[in-house]
Amino acid sequence: MTVAINSKPKKNVLQNIHIIIGLLLMFGFGMLPPYKQITASGMHFLGIFLGLIYLWSTVSRTWPSLLGILAVGISSKMDTVLLNAFGNTISVQLLFVMILFGAIQQAGVNKYISRWFLTRKIINGRPLVFSFVFLYAAYFISAIGDVLPALILMWSILYSILDSVGYTKGDKYTSVMVIGTFFATISGQAAKPFTSSALMIVGAFEKVAHTKMDYLPYMLFGFIIATLSVVLYSLLIKFVFKPDVSKIANINIDRFKEEELPAMNLQQKILFGCLFGYMLLILAPSLLPKTIGFVSVISKMGAFGVVIGFVTVLNLVKIKNKPILDFREIASKHVIWDVYLVVSAAMVASSYLISDPTGIKPFLTTTLNPVLGNPGIFSYIVIIFAMFTAQLANHGAMGVLLMPIMYTFAVKNGSNPMAIATVMTFALHVGIMTPAASPFAAMLYGNKDWVEVKDITKYGSIMVICSLIMYLIVAIPLVNIIF
């Protein structure tokens, strides 16, 4: 057993308690007698999955994922379990997407995109317009790249601005913008169904539904709802939070032009083109008839085949005798292995959890039918519950757990499961009330130089409540129109 050892005894004790609880769930829960329709194997795999969620949310993501895979393997055939964990299309796609987007990030393409947003003349002398443009830039960079570099980049730009005009920790404008940048980038993380936690949740839907998510309506919904979310937060800044913006009343784009960026080199231009080219290709089967030759090929390849193709070509083509994408270098720097392991472990654990021998699906159907069996309120209950659980535990893991439940009832009561899966994925990303909600929420709570926990709780709770209202009133009708 891995035991935390550092200079903070109290933290050690708490972490070790979390480890013990997680291990008891993973290996002790299965010793309980079968319950109603849940069989002995169902109790066993349920314990493994609950232990994974608990350890991911409280301790770590790396070793619990490996332990979870081993725990499932001990109860089944290890070679089959390893194939399901590391050989499934979701894990493969995630690995190569991290390499492709890692190359785009390392080339500095995201800096040019942020510079474009922050040099629009509309922000001159308009602090609230600047706030909106800044947050929207954070969302956009996260949406076309990845949440972690987007968050780090936009926070670093924000800190420089705040420091130069005299804002400090504790100032209301500082707090709402630091928190707002987090919300914007998290919205961008959900916007792509082919990366990170969004891929994990969408993959769980595809596994249980035995069908592929339609990327075009998903991304169209994401663009609209994320834009509305940034607008909503900007309105909260103006009418509810009401920070003192006098220190940036004279904000001007010249501030962002002081440090000139050189013209894009050939590598950057190619990678910039690949960024949008990749998205267009994976959307092609939704936009064009599959009778067209290249569309038929792309459809057969799938999103994971397309990204492997991009990585292959970029590794083959050289500029000045160096590959546009140096596979070894990018993989060593930009593959986030703990995210990869979480996805792999969640995929294999969930597949065994919802298999017929466990009896979990009929148990959930019987137990939840009084609440979720009503098609009129089904979507609303599911979204409320998803956003609530997103505050308490890892949003990706909760998505994997909730998706089979949602799908079972959606099919039963005639709802559109793909539409509900889409809005669920976004709702699950609105997590901020605890560090356990996501690794990025943990980064926000650890950002003690610029924001206080009480401010995260105060402004974050207002945003979560307003987001929930928007999802119930706007997102659910919208997603059903789009799908």
C-alpha cells in the first residue's frame, strides 16, 4: 500500500484514512451479501468502482487506476481485462489526441490565438467587455486545445494584468476573474467529445448504447451553451458581483501589443491548419453523404483512426530535417498518463459493472423507476443529479457511472438518450464546490496566492445555481431541438 509521507503529519493522517477507506470499498464491499437483484459478482465489481471513484477524488489518479485494473483482472481473465483497458478505442484515441494537441501547444499556437482575442479594439476603455472577451478567449483556447495549457496560459496573462494595475488577492475583481477563467476553460474541456474527460463520458455512452455519438450536433450544442455560460458569468460580474473595475477603466489593446509575437513559422502554420483540419475531418461524416469516397473512408476510420493518421503524417514530414511532430519528444512531455490511466480503468471497470451477470441494471431499473420512469421530469432529474454529484466527486468517473443508468431509463420512457448524454456531459463539468470535482478544481483551490477558498465557495455557488437554472430552462429544450 502506498502511504503518503511528507512534512505535514495531519495531512498524512487524513490521506492515509482516505486510502484505507478506498481500499475497504475496493476489496471489502464485495464481501457483503448480495442485495436484491445485485449478485455476488455485482457487489464485487460495484465495490471496485466505488473504491476507484473515492480514491480518484481524495488521493490520487495514477496508482488507484492501476490497482482497479488489477482488481478486475483478478476476478476475470487478466489478458482480456488488459485488452479492454488499454486496447479499447477510447483509450487509443485519447493517447493520440494528447500527442496531436500537445504538438500544437508546444509550438505556441495557442499564444497567437489568445493574442488575437485580446487585441480587439472593442475592449478599449470597456472593462466589462474586456472581462467577457478574456473569458471567452479562455473558453476558445481550451475548446480547440486542452484545458490545462489554456488555464495556465490565461491565468498567467490575467495575473500580469491584475498586478500591473494594482489588483491583489482579496479584491473582488481578482477573485471573480480567477474563478471565471476556471469556469471558461472547463466549458472548453466539455466542448470536444474526443478529448480528456468528455471523451471518457461520451465513451461510456457509446459503450452502453452501442452507437457512436454524433459529433456535429454535440459540438453545436456545446458552442451555444458554452457561449451562453460565458455571457451569464459576465452578466453576473456586472449585475450581481459588482466588483470595482476602476483600475482597468482605461484598459487598452496596446497593453497586449507591447510584447510582439513573431510571424508564425511554417511549423506553426501547418499545426494551426491541422487543428481545424482534424475537427473538420471528424465532422465530415455528419456533414457530408457517406457515399462520397473520402467521407466513407473517414467514417470507417473513426475519430481514433483520423488522429492516428494526422500524427503519422506529421511525424513523417520534416522541416529543416526535423519532424513537424517529434513523436518521442511530444509523447514524453504532453501525454498526461494519469488521465490516460483513469480513462482506461474506468472503461474496463464500468464494462464489468453493467454486465448482465451483476444484476445491477435490473436493480437500478426497479429502484429508480418511481423517480426516473416519468418522461416529463426524467431529463430534469438527471441533469440536477449530474450537476450535484459533479461537486463532490471526479466528474469523469461519475459520468461513467451515471451514463448506463441514464441510458436504461431514456430507452424505457422514450427519451432521446444521445441528447440527454450530451447535456449530461456538460452539466458534469460544472464542478467547483470541492477540490474533488476535478484536478482543475484542485488547482483552483490550490491557487492561494490569488484567490481565497471563501471566495471560491461564494462566487462558485452562485455560478453553479445560475448554471443549473440555465441548463433546466435553456439547455434541455435546446439539446432536443438540435438532436
